Amino acid sequence: MAGNKMTDQVMISRVQDSMYRQCQKRGYAAPVDVLMDVGVLQKAKYEDWRFGRVAFLERVCSLNLKNLSFIMHQISVYAQKNQLKPSQTYYKQWGMKKKNGQGHQPVIRLQFSKSGRAEIERAYATHYLDEKRIAELKMEG
């Protein structure tokens, strides 16, 4: 993919379409949803990761790291071009129920990348807000 002009263009177009559709629908776009939209991450594999059955998200993506970083770069290019506001989010493991309603299970922060490097984790966890669209959705709602 990365390096092959034709398929690069196809992927760029898919990423842009996904970002646009997400912003239209809910006022923001999330990298994990882009990965699902472009066919790199299956919903079931995403859910395995969210429930803590997979050590890190990249492990269940169907592309290598070079191609994943190409997609992540295109997400940020689109966000900058369209003045989307980056917003840091926090991905916690799902399914952490309280035992007998007593006490509190510790929150488990999920890991996106094999390396766990801060800037990579931050990129995956950033949602991009379309503030104009959010305002429109609030008016419609």
C-alpha cells in the first residue's frame, strides 16, 4: 500500500470519506472507527481489544505498521485541512464490573501499539472534533 501511488490514493480517499461521514453523523471522528471503516480492523477484533482479550490494538489490524502509520498520518492531514480540533480521549477496558456492588475495580487503560510509545498512543486516542457540526447537531437535536 504505502509507496504504491494508486493504492495510496484509494486509501487516502477511504480515510477522508470515513472522517467526513463520522463528523457529519456525530460531530467527531475517531481513528479506531476509521480503521474499521477502511477495512483494516474488524469490529469483533476491536471488541476483543476493548474487553482486554488482546494485548494491543495493532496486533489485530490487518496491515503492517508502515501502512497503519500511513493511515494515521492521513487522519491527521485531513483533520488539519478541515480545522478539526484534536481532543485527547482515554480508552478503558470494557467489562470491568464491580464485584457484588462492593468497592471499585481498577480502571485498565488500553494499549494501541506494540511499542506503547507515548506519541503513538496519543495519536490513536485522539478524537477530532468538528465544532461547527457539533453546534449544528445540537440545534437539530
